[in-house]
Amino acid sequence: MTLLRALPRTVVQVQQRTRHLVSPRAGDIGLREPVRMLVIDAANVIGSRPTGWWRDRPGATRAFAERVRATVSAGRLDPPVTIVLEGRARAGADEADVDGVEVVHAPGEGDDRIAAIAEANRDVVVVTADRELAERVRAANAEVAGPNWLLDQLVD
């Protein structure tokens, strides 16, 4: 199942309008570009299920990034995908753009970096359950999908 088939209808409409567009690196915040991208609030998504992630934040982050890359490689999510990391979780994955998945280290709050990405790009889908962040990115015309939607897409 691709990103287009799995997202709620309003997000699918955004995806279909912009499928032909190419994404810049999400870490390069600049002028608003016409792109379609999935941006993941990693702290919120990883923390949404009690898997013991709190015992090893870098390890949980590493495993999560690997699963997202495997899911993109398997064609279940369409690139570009950006994973935003903050705090100790940054030690789990280097900043890099590999196989259509870019890992971005937020210098401070991850929410600020995610909001900046949403403001700098068009047709962004942010994965988070954080209500305040959801309000911020919707104000930038981004769509929001919940962590369960993404976690249900990931390959094991």
C-alpha cells in the first residue's frame, strides 16, 4: 500500500495534485517550494506505543529510522520522507538523506523544526499526535496524520 492509498481522503487529494513535483532536502529551510513530503515527529510517534523506548532512546530511534527506510524501499510509503529528531534521540541516527528518507536533527525543539519545514514547503503531511504542533502546521496549510496511521504502514 503506498502513501497515496493509505492516507485519509483529504491528504490523498493533496498527494495527487503534487505527485509530479520534486522535493528539496527538508533540512534546507528556505523559500516555499512546491513539494509533497511526509514529515515525521519521531519523538511523538516512537513515544506513542509502550515498547520500552525510554530505556534506550538512541536504539529506539535507530530501529525506527531503519523501519521507515525499509517501508519506503518496499514501496509502502512514497518518498520524500523526513524524520525529525530531538534531544538524546539524535544519537540514534545520523543526519543523512538515504533511500528517500532524510533524518534531520533539530537543534532545539523538534516541533519548531517541523513547523519550519511545514512553513517552507507546500503539500506537507506531518505525522504527530501533538495537538499544538498540529495546529501550527495546519496554519501553514499542512495536513496531519496520527502516529497509528504511520505505525500501521511500517514493515517489521
